[in-house]
Amino acid sequence: MLAVTHSIALTGLNGSTVRVEVDVASGLPGWEIVGLPDTAVREAKDRVRAAIRNAGYEFPLKRITVNLAPADVRKEGTWFDLPMAVGILAATEQVPVPDERCAFLGELSLDGSVRSVNGTLAAAVVAARNGIETLVVPFENAAEAALAGNMSVYPVSRL
């Protein structure tokens, strides 16, 4: 099953929306992240796996491929944790597939809580400029994200 969520990639104060495409398929269990991820994004595998389990969801013992598109834009930081986790949960039909005008930012703790991230205001401005209508962010970053205006901001504290 395929599910798509969205996030933001920043380069300085500029950025673009990122399609977080998650495919969960039969086969040997494994997980690949493609699309020019940095080390923090690649390390998300362990954070996301533990957060999903510890938040009370089932982590699939299947072949997971996450594509961060566009592939030619470098993806940096830990805020891709939340959109990847939501994508896995949507692909395995544990949660509904999010609307395409919704984006997610947030680092996951191993217990399933959502940690604050840096650069939320810049990401929110980029999101608003690119047609994102809803932004899901860590609770601590909600006021900062709301400064971008022109979108609904939903703060979350747990996956």
C-alpha cells in the first residue's frame, strides 16, 4: 500500500514542499529512505520504529520504502520523523491518509512524544507559499508556526 504525506525542506530561508511517499509491501522486512536524506533523516528509522510501537500502533514487519521527493533537494534534520511515521501508519491503514494540503514537521521521541524542531517559522512561510493549508507541528512550535498566517496550525504532543 502507498501513502503520501508532506513536509518542508529548507535551504537557508528558502525551501520547498516535500512529498513523503511511503510504500509498505510484502517481502523481507527492511526499510530504505531515498531522496537525498542526510544522516539525521536516515537515523529516523530507529526513532520512528520505536515511536510507532510505544505509541500503541503496530510497526509493520514488511518492506518499507520512503521516497522524499523531489530527489534532487537535500533533506536535513529530524522533522521528517513525524511525516514518515504518519505515512507508515496511513499505508498500513492504522490512520486515515492525510489531505494533500496538509504538511507535518516534528521529531519523534522513542516513547512516541513529538519534540520541538528548529526553523518552524521559515518552514511555515514556505508551506503557506506553496499552498499548504494545514500544518501539524510540535506543541512547542505552534505559536511560531502560526505567525506565518494563512493556514491552520495543529499542535501535537504525541504521535
